[in-house]
Amino acid sequence: MTGAGPIVNLDRLSLRLFASFAGLILVIVAAVALWGEIRVRRFYAHEVERRLEVAAALLIERSESALAHAGPDPAFDAHLGQLGRLTRLRLTVIRDDGVVLADSESPLPIANHADRPEVRLALGGQPGTDQRRSSTTGQRTHYLALPVRSAGRVIGCVRASAPLDDMEGALAELRTSLVLVGALALGAGLLLAGLLARRLASPLENMAREAEALGEGDLARRVAPRGPVETRALARALNTMAARLQQRVESERTARGELEAILGGMAEGVVALDAAEQVLLMNAAAARLLGLEEPLAAGSPLWRVLRFPELERELRAVLARPEAGPGTPDVRSFDATPQGNGRTLAISIAPLSIEGLETRRGAVVLLSDVTTTRRLDQMRSDFVANVSHELRTPLTAIMGALEILAEPSTDEATEARFVEIAARNAARLKAIVNDLLDLSSLEAQSESLARAPLSTSAALRNAAAALAGAAQKKGVQLEVEAPRSSRADVLGDESRLEQCFTNLLANAIQYTPAGGRVTARARSLEDEVEVVVEDTGIGIPATALPRVFERFYRVDRGRGRDTGGTGLGLALVKHIALAHGGRVDVASEEGHGSVFTVRLPRRSEA
Ligand code: ADP
């Protein structure tokens, strides 16, 4: 039973029922008509025969004398006529040679009747019957002829006949009434059949419609329990099933929603793949880490949109492995960088087996961005290597000096020189260690930095004052452009800020040849305080600019160390600025000087 179809759909149950009922009624009516006609015909024929027999029998005795005396007998004729009228039959008396002696209806003479089949039989001594159209009256007629005997010899016969048209008339009447009654019965029957068919079929058809809607996913649909007890039970069963299904779908939707929310909220990327390397599931993080615009839909082949040879190779290896036994974690982990992405991903691939109707194999890929971790790891090991290297140089110098001093033959002048070398390198060691300690304490406790209202221009002036001697000695002109009023414009640690400015000024003086100029400026912006240290020195090459704030980074390794720098000065500057919620920038052109700019948040009251 399908919903839409032609208007008269013979597949419909109601129509089938109706058609069956109608057919049955038609057959019954036709059978009754046929049976009635046969019965009536037989009864009528029997009746006519009985009447013919009685009339012929009555006639035999009187006919004997009439047949014996040849010649007209008016009394007999009258008697025949009367009998004929009374019995409403045609009566004929026929001689043994076929000559008609008397007839109750037709005047004589009448043609010789010897050839009539019933007459022939009767003259042969048997009762004869026949049915035919009469040549005398022209009507369909039933004949009965009985022999008339005299002294054991057949001397003629009497014949009684009745027209059959009466019966046909009666039968036609019967048929008309049968047709009428049959039509009425048929009409009533069909009406009843229609109603019954509708009543039986409509709950079923309704149920089919609802079941179809349920099947199409509209699980909120319910069937009204109507019709006979069976269809009501069916409707209830259908409703229970729909409710269960709805519950199941609901809980599965919730579970899937939870899973999606969990996967969507994860920083790690998750990709589940089937054995054909088609995506079963991919979360947003995975798409981002793999450089895709959005997660691939379930069923899409992974490699159609992604080029990642390392992952492809490892994944194939995992998928190609025979199924691992339970409890044997068979995970492949490695670091890789997707093309054109520049990020380092830690990837682990575990085989997956999904139990269902059939067990499906696949793999789960877990991706996490370890770019920062790996860089930090690298920086840490670089740092350790750098520190060791930086410490080794002065230590070697001190040990060398001590060795010379330990020799008894060393003269006083040499002794004095090596003591000075040892002292200088010890001071350098101390400077490095102090800077390192400063850096690590700044990193460790930037929050617990002492914060007091202070004036940046005062701090800058102090730093410049401390370096004025060095600048003069080197022949560098040092200028400070900062307001004299020492209004407290930032919240911070005075000694740290002074250290920050001192480092910048010391660098500027150090990397500016004699005759150059160093300018330090402090000014207030809208919600920041800006300190600029500008020099006309050697400048920094563009390639080195992004790295100057790294620990132990020197543009020219030899040059920096010769001038006594630790390579930690700018790292400290940066950390002090950051610890105060500020930042530091550098602009420089090689050979034309550098500009370092420190910006700190302004105190709100200032
Ligand atoms: P150092 O103690 O060696 O000066 P810093 O961290 O202070 O180390 O500086 C890092 C490097 O940046 C220096 O080695 C130097 O090459 C470069 N540099 C810093 N300040 C200046 C400047 N004002 N002009 C030119 N180069 C500079």
C-alpha cells in the first residue's frame, strides 16, 4: 500500500475488499436467478404435463365411440369444445390414419396429423409428447397424445396441447422481478460492502500512513487505535515501538552531541579513519592543525584534500598490521610538520576496531601542537649550552692565570698582570651569574615585583648620571631629554627600571664610536610612558634585529665579549619591561645607529 498513486488504486485494501464483496454478491444474485428460472421452468412443465394427462385421460373414453362411428357427431364436438374451454387446453381427436376428427379450437378440416411425432408415437401404442411451434396456431406448444384402443387395437388417439407462451410470460415476469430485487440487493450489498471495507481497511490504511511517516524519521507520530481489536492491538504495538525508537534515537543523539562537544572542545586534534582511509570523524582542532579550512565530513577520503607524507606512511603501517591481541597497545608516536604549516605536531596513531554487526578496522590519529614545547625544549638546551660556554671562557682564563701564578719562577710584574686577569674574569663570572640570577628571579616572580609609584624620568636621569663618566671617557655625547618634575607616572620597581635604562644606555655608549651621540628621552603618552634611547652608533643588521633580546645573543660574538658584555643585557631589559606590563621595541639601520623604545603603562592617577 503506497500513499500516492492513481485515484482508483486497486492495490488498496479497501478497494480489494469492496471488489471481493461486490463479486460475491453478483455471483449470489446470478445463481439465485438461474436456479429460480430452472426451478420455475421445471415446475411449470410438470404442471402442464399433469393437466394434459388429466384432460387426455378424460377424453379417451368419449373418443372411443366417436372414433368407432365415422361421420360428424355434433354432441361430441360440443363436449370437446366445453372440455377444452374448461381446461384451457386444445383437444384434438385423430383417427389411426392421421385424419383429424375433431378439434376444440380450430374448425375442420385440418391437415392430416399422421406425421406429428407425438401422434406417431400414440398410434404406435405409446403415449407421445413433443414441444414445437404449432403449424395450426403458430404458438410454441406442448403436446401429449394418448392411444385410444378398441378390442385391443389402436383405433386412433387423443391429443391435448397447451401453449408454452404463458410460461415464457410468467418467466419473463419472474426475471424482471428477480432483476429488480437483485439490483436492490446488489445496491444494498455494495453499500454495506463499501462501509465494511472502509471500516476494516481505513484503520489499516491510516496505520500504514503513520508507519511510513515513522519510517521516514518523524518519530513523534502516533497511530490512533481504531477499528477491530486486532488493528487496535497493532496500533498500540506500533506506538510502543515508535516511543522506544524515539527514546533510543534521543539518547543516541544526546550521546553523539556530548561526544561532539567533547571532541570539539579539545585542543588536541582527533581523526578516526576506516580501513580505506576514509574519515569516520574529525574534530575542529584536527582540521586546524592539519591546515584544513573545516573538518572533513564522514566518508571523505583523507588524502584527496591533504598532503602529509609522514602521516600517510605511518597510518598505512598501522592499518596494514594484523590485528593486535587485546591488551597490547600498538600505538605509533612521532613528531611531524605538515607541509606549509610550520608547526610541529606530536602524532600518535592507534589501531581502531569498531564492534558492530561486523567488526570494522581503522585507526585513530591524535594530533597535538607541540611547536611551543619543542621550541622551549630547544631553547632550554641551547641556554644550558650557552651558559656553559659563557662560563667556561672566564673560568679557563682564571685557571690559566692561577697556573702561571703557582709557578715559583713568575716575576712580580707577570704576577700582577695575571692577578689582574684572574680578577677581571672573576668579575665577569660574577656579572654573568648576577645577570642570570636577575633574569630567573624576574621570570619566576614577575607578579611579586615591588610596585611603588615612581617617576620614569627620574629613573632615566639616575641611570644616565651613573653612565656619564663612561660616556665622557669614550668620547660619546650623552643627552637626556626628560621633564625635570619628578611626577610619579608608573607603578614599579625603581632599581629594576634603573637597571633596564642603564643596560640600554650602556649598550648605546658601548656600540657608538667616539664622537657619536646618545640621546635618552622620556615622555608621557595618553596611557603609556615612553622611554627612548637613541644612538648614532654602529647599528644592528636587519637579520639580527629579531634576536637581540635573546639570552646570550650577540650580533658579533667576538666583539660583544671583548667589550665585556654578558649577552644578557637586552634579555633583562625585555623581562623588566614585561614584568611591568610594558614592552620594548628596537629599530636600527646598520652603520646609522639604533633606537630602543620602552613603553610602560601609565599610572592612572598620574
Ligand atoms: P651585550 O651584553 O653583549 O651588550 P646585550 O643583550 O645587551 O648583550 O645586547 C645583545 C647584542 O645586541 C649585542 O651583542 C650587540 O651586538 C647588540 N646591541 C645591543 N645594543 C646595541 C646598540 N645600541 N647598537 C648596536 N648594537 C647593539
